[in-house]
Amino acid sequence: MEIEIVRLKTPFPDLDHTYVYVVNSEIMIDGGFCNPQNAEKLEEFDVRRRIITHHHIDHVGLVFYSEKDVEIHKRELEFLEIYSKPEKFIEDYKKLFRMYGANENYAETLRVIAAMKLTKKAKVREITKDSHIIETPGHTAGHVSVLIDGCLFSGDFILSRTTPNVSFYPTYTCGVSDYLKSLEKCLKLNISEIFPAHEKRIKDPERRISRLIEHYSSRAVEVFDAVNSGHRTLEEIASKINWSIGNFRKFDDFNKFMALCETLAFLHYLKDTGKVREEKSDGKVVFTVC
Ligand SMILES: [Zn+2]
Ligand SMILES: [Zn+2]
């Protein structure tokens, strides 16, 4: 198997490059960060399929700066609308944060996307599901990975160093259980090596996947413990989590937004598994143990 690696820059200081993989000169995996220079580099490849793992800004360059055909999962198609209708997403998140008594202004950080004024250029169609396409939801609702000859091209589903963010959207609330199921599924796939969209290749997939299962399982316990020790509001609970990038109270608005979404994803996981419940208090929704 021949794998060409295209290393593309992103403008984010804390995000490593995005890697786009071209396998056997036939299949391209991911579309790089959204800018014309990256898309131009990718246009040089004459491939049969272009697969976008998920809708995040550092993966969809081809969608907005190339006229080629690209494939993406059906669930990601709906989230691609964040670029054409950012106002709707911002309002939905604000409503959600208000409901939980959290600062709704954190959702304003999504306005950066509105400022980019992106218009779809590619012919985007729903992905053809064949034996190469492994559905790996959790990081996003319709995230896919690509499996070719024992190599898993994992997008942001599995990274070598970072524990991927588990998403929570007003229309997608089961990120944690999906993510754990995706990891368990991949343990059974006989994967010899993982090629993530950022960070290093993973030569011992079983070990990394097991580590990630441990991490998300213990984070669920951590969130439960925060509720169990009397922290009831979303922001209070988020501030009790031991985030790898430091103290929640010192985060900028974007990281607060991400942390609140991830905390909500875990709270919904605990709710779905019968460990915590929601109740109304002073006009907002708070959490308590069952
Ligand atoms: Zn992502
Ligand atoms: Zn990414």
C-alpha cells in the first residue's frame, strides 16, 4: 500500500498540522484547513474518491475551495450548515446555555465562522458506505474513519497525544456513548496502525484505544463525583473537572464553550445511564444524582 502524506498548516497555535492522506493514488482522506493554498495543494492529486472525515474547519478545505466531488456522512451534511447558517447554530447554543443557567456569551465565539463567509464550491454528496468506511461517531455525529489493509485513517476520532473532544450539539446529545462504542468497535477490527489527522502515527493501536476508553470512563466518574459532591449547575460542574489544559475559570471564551459542551455530553451520558437526573431550580436546569 502506498500512502502519501500531505502536511497542511492550520492557523491555530495549539493545533498541530492537519494531515491529508492519499492512499494508492486513489483515495484522499480529509480536505485540510479551509484556505485556498491548502486546496490548491490537494487539487494536484487525481484521485477516485475524496472522503471528508467530519465537518470541522480544519478538515473541510476541499468543500469550500475546490470544485471536485467530495463525500461526507449524512449527519455531517447537516452540520456543514454551520458555515452557511452560523446564526442559527449560535442561537441554538445560546438557548441551551440559558436553559442550564450558563453564560450564553461563550457561544458568541462561533461568530468567527460567520466572519469567514464560506460558500460551498465542491460537489458534496453522501458517503458511499463500503467495507473501507467505518462509522466512528462521538467526536462529531457522523464522523467516519477509513480502513485500508489494516491501516485506520482516523481523522480526529483517535489522536496519538490529545484526547479528542466529544461533541454536544442541541441536536446531538449522545456523543460519549457513541464515542465509547466507536472505540470498542475498533478494538475488534484488527488494526495494525493508525494514521490520525493530527499528531503522530500510532503503532500500537490496541494500547492507545484502551487508554482512551480508560480516559473517557474515568472522566464520566469525575463528572458524576462533581454532581455527587453537591455541584449542581453546568458551569460549577465543568469547573470541577481536571482539564488537561488547566483551570476552567482561566479559559478563554472558546475553551469555556468547548468545555461546557463536553461536560454536557458527559452529563447526558450519566443521565442516559440512570446515574444523574435533571431538575428545575430558580428557573434553570440543574443536575443531581439519582
Ligand atoms: Zn474535529
Ligand atoms: Zn481536526
